[in-house]
Amino acid sequence: MTFAWWHVLIWLLPMLPTFWSIWHIWTHAFADYQTRMTWLVFVVFVPVIGGICYIISGRGKALKSIKRSS
């Protein structure tokens, strides 16, 4: 069996909600620190399902975007 580009696509496609959720949690403020960390731990340790759950129910709990300066 040879390796093809679509093998990467099949692996990466289900991980997109997880990557997006981690980015969204990291760049947005929440009501308290515990809520933010709970979502982050859930998304990291339960990758695909955690990302989908965050998109469905947790995204609305984020308050605003955090401006970070370098």
C-alpha cells in the first residue's frame, strides 16, 4: 500500500473542529477562568467529540476576543 495525499486529508478532516476550538478558546475571554480551562481540557483530551461539543454548546459562552500584543 502506498501513501497518498488523501490519507492525510482523511486524518486531518475530523481534527479540524478540535484545532478550531482550541484556537477559539485561546483567543476569547470567558466569564471565569475555570470555564475556559474546563473547555480547553475537554477539547484536548477528547479530541473530535470535544471539538464538536464546544462548537455546538461552548462557543456561545465565550465573551469577546482577546487582543494580544507581541
